Amino acid sequence: MPGEVVDAHVHAPRLSTLKPAWLDWADEFSGPHDWRAAYDRDGVVVPAKLDALMAAEGVARALLFAEYSPRATGIQPIEDLLPIVEHNPERFRLVANVNPHLHHPVETEVERQLGFGAVAVKLHPVHGCFPGDHPELLAVYALCAERGVPVIVHSGTSNFPGSRSSFGDPASFLDVLEQFPSLPFVFAHGGRGWWYDTAAFLALAKPNVWLDLAGLPPRKLPEYYQRFDLDRLASRFVFGTDWPGVPGTRRNVEALGSLGWPDDVLRDVLYGNAAKLFPGLGV
């Protein structure tokens, strides 16, 4: 694999915090990848095992997501991720998550989670059932812009019961993107579903918009973004897998390599763009 790999979209929660649909999703989309080998019998991540698994898959840095979405997937507290980062603070980084229906004041919760060392803030409008321009989130965007902390946003559909995919339209963030032009936004899943064109257009039109590839089979990218120059669009891609819902990180990296991108483009997708976006990764 060329250079280092940053997986910018990883879920490693305590299994008891999850709804059954999440476990079904992970088992279905992981295929032959034995993600449960990183867990003990009680459904708790064993940091050394996850660390070894990521190393074997060629992952130099992994961004671990918390999530507070009781309607859809459950509450995955950021505190459950702390032992993983403590075991290997070089490989693992935290991503904060807030839900304006649960956290108040929401910017105070962002401050608290950034205090654990989070390098980004994730919002999940589809699972949390809130719009991206929710009035209480404006303080979050202002705080992140002041701190230089990127915001990752779920874009596109979700099949989890309790989700509301109407909140997944990347265009719903247009006012926010223009109000905070210096704040990087990463549209996770690249507009998955029927918003690929919208996400791609925004990524090429707005210098503060990036797309992560989590959950997207690499061989399908030319089809999903067929209306765009894929080499040019790749300059806005950030590699992520949506682990554990992936049949192996190395397999996805190799599949990206088969798309025929120039070496410099592939390097940027796999780690270069993430290094630009997330402070302190050291790659």
C-alpha cells in the first residue's frame, strides 16, 4: 500500500450500548472480516486487539466516532473510547459527537468532548433527526471555526429504524457552508443514495467541503460520480471505511488502487487530505 493509511471513519463502541440493528448491519457488511475478534465476551473492545487488527490492515491512524443517537443506533459514549486511545495515542484519535435534542447547551458538550482530545466533531442529522442548520448548532460551528476543528456530517440515506433520511441532503447545509467559509466540513458517505451529485458539486464548488468514502464500495465510485471527473473529484476525497461495516480496510485500499488514479492522487485520498484536515495526526 502506498504510504500511510488514515481511516477517518471508524466505529468501535461498547456493544451493550447499541440497538440490534447496528449489530445486524456490522455482521452483514463486514463479510469475512472478523471484526468481533477485537472484542471480549462482554462486548467491550480490547484495545490491544483492536490495535493489532488495525495494524494488520495497514491503518496508521484511525478516527474513532462517538454517537448519541438513541432513536436509531443507540448512545455510544465518547468515554468508552478513551481506553483505546490511551493504549495507542499515536494510532487512534477521537471524534466528538453531539445531538441538539440531547445536549444543552450543545456547545458546552462540544467543549467537554474536545477536552478529551477529539480532533473533529461529528453530527448525525439523519440518526438524530435534526436539520444541519438547527439554531442551537450555530454556536457549535462558531466554536469549531474558532478552534480550527473540522465538522464531519452524515450525508445521504440510512436504513436504521428511527432514522430520517430527509435530513441527509447535503444541500441543506448550504447556508451554513457559506456562513462559515473557513470551517472545513466533511460530508461522510459522499451523499450516499440520491445525493451523490449534490455532494460532489459542493465539494468542487466550495473550498471548505470534503467527502469521506465510508460505506462506499471503491469499485462503485465511477458509477456514483459518473457526471464528474473522478480524478479531479478525488482531490476532495478522504478515505474512511465505516468499520466494522466493511470487508477489511486493506481490501478497500487495494480496490481504490485499482481505479487507476495517479500515485499523488491516491496518496492524498489515503492520508494526504486527512493530514490537511485533522490537526496533529503526524502523517
